[in-house]
Amino acid sequence: MAVDQEKSGTGSGTRTRILDATEEIMLEEGYAGVSSRKVATRAGLKSKLLHYYFATMDDLFIAAFQRREDLHVTRFAGAAASAKPLHALWDLAVDAASSRLYLEFNALACHRPAVREFIARSNSRDRITTTSALQSVFAQYGIDPERFPPKVVATAMAGMARVFATDRALGTSEGHEESLAFVRSLLASLEAAGSPRPGKYPTDSGEHNAVDQ
């Protein structure tokens, strides 16, 4: 994990510059283009100082992923509590999976076991939390959980979002327009089936996956 040894008054800003530089290089050259020398140069630092904050490249990549995940947590909480939570959660899933950084992190995970383990745990937590949110929303709207099992819906949302992201990265979008129209129509019919029942919408548990660009 990241070695967050912050120097008084400057540590936080330096760490942010390092993570910003890492993301920029990943977007420009892909994860394979990231090196401690390039990141340090982009952040205006000496390589030795970079390793003061992140002992290894795995630490650096995990910290960069965690920062995006933290942003997703905030966005998820807002989506779950919105006026149309099913639409908002779906749009968030598609948006997060479509991120170029998301694709780069997943490619990176294939080559770095520590990063793969971290992202795998994050994906699992995300699926559990999304399932929990859907259970609450379905209860609010009176949606039959046997007809629409929350865990299955959460998995289907994640799977479709990743298919769209992979296709777009390859330069194709065959079937996307029809699929998106179908999903939005289904969500609209579910949300229109009944008004929300008394109670609170789900809030985020603090554990999610997402890498937004």
C-alpha cells in the first residue's frame, strides 16, 4: 500500500502531484509507459523523493486506483439517493467502466499480482454494495426481488458496462444503442411501477470500485 509519509505542509500536495502524473502517463502511454523516472519528472521531483512516498510501483498504482475508487464512493452515494436511483446507478456503472483509466488498470492487473489482488477485492466489494443498494431501492419501489434478484441485476449491470467499455476501446459499438435503449426503458418501467415507499434510500458503505476519468 502507499507509503503516505507526508512532510509538514507539503506532503499532501506532493502526493497529489505524483498521482496526477501517474494518471496522465497512463492515459497518454498506457500503464506500460509508467516508470518511476517518468512520474518523478512529470511531477517535478527527484526519483528518490518519489520512493519516499511510494516504496514500490505496486504501491503507486494501488494508491492511484484507490483515489479513483474513493471518488466513485462519493458518486455512488449520490446516485443511490437520487430521485431516480436505478437510472443513476446504471449510468454510473456505464460511465465508470468506460473510463480509459479503468481499462488500463484492468490490463495492468493482469501483469502485477498485488494490483490484481487489490482490484479483485475492490470488484467484490463493489458487487456486494451495489447488490445491497438495489435491495433497498427495490424495497422502496415494491419491485419483486424474486423476479429481479438484486445480485443478478448488479452482476448484469457490471457485465454490460464492461462489454460496452471493451467494445469502445476496440472501436466498435454494435448493439450498444439498442441495448442502452432497452435498459433505460426497463428501468423507467420499473421506477414508474410504483412510487417510493417511506424510508431512506441506501447510502454507501464506503467500499466501491471505480476508476473514473
